[in-house]
Amino acid sequence: MLKLFIFYLLVSFQTSHESFLGIECIPEQGLIKTHLKMTCNDFMFDYRMTINDDQYFDPAGKIDTTVILVNQYLQDKIRIYAGNRNLKSNLVSFESDNGEMRFNIEFHFDKKAKQFKVVNTIFDGININQKNLLIFKYKEIEEGVKLSYGETQHTFIVK
């Protein structure tokens, strides 16, 4: 009985790990602006599990290797496809503030694209309590989805 009680306590007090990804498509410019936000602790854990980097992490982005490795991490974790084409990401900026990490990433796409697949594998396979919240905006269309453990992608079709 005591083991069952301890198991219940452990399960009920597990914290949820969340990320928020806002995506805004600007079709006139063929530009996608994304804003990613998560706690510093969650980021560092997932980053260290993904990237083989045991050096000092510079949250201000003043160390070149940090910028290169953060860009690699984001390219591994956040992928956007326009049609069937995997878009190349460009890390614009990142910052750490009040225990949160914020990233600004841009993608360029063919202005004629009408289908966008977003793949977000942050925390995937690491924590069953993960929630990757995603808001997608294209002109007047705005749609939100919640990605979770094992469910890492969503396709948006615009007209």
C-alpha cells in the first residue's frame, strides 16, 4: 500500500514541460516569422539531451559556438515544410529573461505554397507530460493546436 501511495505522489506531482511556438506567415514577402518560448530549465535539459555540448552555455548569445549550437538545436527540433519542401531556418535572435528562453527564427518560402507542415520535437521522447503549444497565422487565418508526447506535427492548409 505504501508503494502505491508513493507512486501516486510521484505521478501527481510531475511537472508539465511546455513550449510555445508562434508562427506568422507573411505570404506577400514569402516569410515566416516564428517565436519560440520555454523555460530556461526545460530548454537546457532538452538542449543537452540533443546537442553534445558540455561547455558553458551563454544565454546572451555572445559566444559564437553557443549561437552555432543553438541554431543546430533549433534546426533539429523545429521544422517547417511548405508543400513538400523542408524550409531552411535562420536564427534571428535569442535571449534569456526571468527564467525563460525566447527565440526568433525566420524561414523563407514560395509565396504560392498553400500547405504548411510544422514539426516540433522539443521534449519528444523525454517527458510524457510535454505540451508544445502552437499558434499558426496566415493572413486572417489563425489556428492553435497542442502537440504532445508522440504527436509532434500538424499540417495547416490555407486558401
